[in-house]
Amino acid sequence: MAMNKNTVLAWATTIMIFVGIGLIALGAFRYNEVAGWGFAAVGIGFFAIAWVFNALKGRV
């Protein structure tokens, strides 16, 4: 299996989606105080960066 730039971006997108889901879950279920909002915000940021990585596939 050759790892070209599109494959690397696809793996990075997939990993970032899982990390984003994990961070949002931590913010929602583990931390009930202000720290939960921070975890959720960072998780949404991971989704935004994964979206950018997905948009870059085939262009770089």
C-alpha cells in the first residue's frame, strides 16, 4: 500500500475526527464545570481542521 499525499490526508482526517469526538465526549460527560466547555470547543476545532484536510485532498 503506497502512502501518497491523499492517503496521508485521509488518515489525518479520520484520526482528527475520532479525537474530536473523544474531546467533545469528555466535555459532555466527564467534566461538568467550565473545563467541559473548553474540551468541547477544542473538539469542534479538531472538526474544523479535519474539514480543511478533507478539502485539501487532491489539491496539494
